[in-house]
Amino acid sequence: MWIGLFLFLTGTDLAVKQYVETQMEETEEIPLSRRLFFRKVHNRGFLLGKLEEFPGLIKGVSMLAAGMAGLFALQGIRKEKSRKAKAGLVLTLAGAASNLYDRMVRGYVVDYIGIEEVKGVPKGFTANLADLYLLAGAVLSAFGGKGGRKQRR
């Protein structure tokens, strides 16, 4: 079940990225709501393009982080009893794998979910499903496991 979920999540994000790459222009924006847009952004750096002038460092750190996430997820899925925590680990691994694939194959990550005019969100912020997987996975892993459950007396 967990392998299937990982493959589904990773495949979904990679399929959307492929669609964006082949079907959208760099300047095209499709409104999804007043504050959400579907658009094409190539992120050659970390969050918000940070350190994009160091592509070797970006790839190396990305490989290391994805490798660590993979080992942690595989160990956690085997040992963890909480389904929420396991789902969080799978989400984290799927997000890391999809963005790592982009970095290694394309040399950049394809972002496509644009957010505008939201307090606390930088202007022009754009992410992808993999980024959302990473965020949701971190939350589920942190609060869905042993530390997140109330103790019975």
C-alpha cells in the first residue's frame, strides 16, 4: 500500500510538471482563484531561488537530503505503528523524490502553483505538489507519531 501511494504521488507531480513543461509558455498564467494561479517557473535554487548560482551545491545537498529522507522513511514505515506518521513519511519521500528527479534530469525544479496577495507569502511565490507533499509530510510525521498522540492513563 505504501509503495503504491509513493508511486501515485510522485507520478502525479511529475505528470503535472511534464504538462507544464510541454504545454505552457513561461509568461502564461491561468487563474485558479483570485489568489491562486497555474504558471510555469523554473527554480534553479532552493526555496525562492536561493543559491541558484551554485548548481553543484544545490544538486549535492538535494541528493543528500533525499537520501536521508529515503532512509528515514523506509525505517519509519517499517517501525512506526501510526498510519498518519507512515503517510507523512511517504508524502515526504514522494516530495523529495519528485524534486530530486527534476534537479538531476532537468537541472531545475518545475514549479507551477502560484500564490499572490496572501499575507506572509513573498510576492510571486510559486511551488509544486512535491513541495506541498513535503510540508504535509512533515506535519503528519511530527504530529501523527508517538509524540503526537495523547497518552492514556
